[in-house]
Amino acid sequence: MTEGYCVKCKAKKEMSSAKQVTMKNGRKAMKGKCPSCGTGMYRILGK
């Protein structure tokens, strides 16, 4: 699982249903949901 920052909870948490996506500029990122509040979470990955 990938850890990300939830802006609604203001804490780092493990993303649920995380999947890897490619942004418009070609960089990779992980997109998922916060397990406690359900808000969308996003984490930009390295090259």
C-alpha cells in the first residue's frame, strides 16, 4: 500500500484502492481514497 496525505484529515495515511496513473506531463502518481473519510488522495512518485 502507498502512504499519502489527506488534506481533510490533515494526516498521513495508507491509501485504499490505490492505483498508478500517469499525469499529463508524463510523470507517474498514485491515486486512491482515504480509508477514514473517503476523500481522494494523490501522491506524485519519483521518476
